[in-house]
Amino acid sequence: VRFLQVTIGVMTREPAVETLVKDNDPRVRNDLLMILGNQSYSSVSTAEGKEALRTRCLEAIRTIVKEMGGDPKKVEALYFTAFVMQ
């Protein structure tokens, strides 16, 4: 059994996009958990795997922002500020 715990930061300089992300927190969490929950240990144990996961999570947040009427390009980045695997 493996355990993955991450802390994520989303970077934007646009207050409207920040509000969209915060207002849609349950959906953001759900979509990210669905992505994270389907990872295998081998797929996230390399730097390339972590980067691919980061990119996929960023795209998920951009999709939510777009669907809520915001500009997805204003979501500049997503960072893993903690990444623990056991």
C-alpha cells in the first residue's frame, strides 16, 4: 500500500481568476483528487513523472476556470509545495 500527500499552490496575478478558483474549491479538490488517486508509485517516483502530473493538474484547473467564464491563460502555474510518498 502506498501513500501520497501533496500540497498544491496555484499562481495567478488576476484577482478574478483567484476568486474563480476559490469559489470552485470543491470542484478543484475533486478533480485534483481524481487525478492524484489514479497514480501509481512508479509513475510519480521520477522527476519526469512528477512534472507530467503537475502539468495534468494545471490543465485541470485551467479547464475549470475556462468553464466558469475566466481566462485559463491567467492561471500561470501550479506548484507542488509538498510532495510526500510512502
